[in-house]
Amino acid sequence: MSISAILVMFAVIWFMTLFVVLPIGMQTQGEAGEVVPGTHASAPADVNLKRKAMWVTIITIPIWAITCGIILSGWVTMDMFDIYKPPSSQ
């Protein structure tokens, strides 16, 4: 695995985890009772993005390490996903 592949895999896992974590614990402006003029009542009242980014990074690192370990160990190879290779006759 190249360095760029490792970084891309980390970024993909990080953003997937971010999209899972973003709605957790979110309170809307309508629920808080303080709707800012010009925004929807369903807009977040306090996103707390720094804290969520920290948690996403903490969650991503072990998932990324396990994924890299599986790929580098050879348990999963690109040959297993080659859809254009004709099936082997046994």
C-alpha cells in the first residue's frame, strides 16, 4: 500500500464516521426555542464541531488500523474483487 492510498483510506473512513456522528446529540433551534431570523427551525442550535471532530478522529483511528492490517496481511486482495476475470473451472 502506498502512502497516498493509506491517507485516502483514512480520509474516507474519517468522513464516513463524521456523517454518522454529526446527527448524534443534535438539538435544533426549534427545540432550543431560539430560532435565528432567516434560518429554519430545524437548523442546529449548537453544532459543537470541534468536539465531534475529535471524537470522529478517535473512532476512526482503530477502524483505519484494523482495515490497514487486513489489507496488508493479505486476507483481502484486489484479485478477490476482480469482476472481469472469468470464473475458474474446477
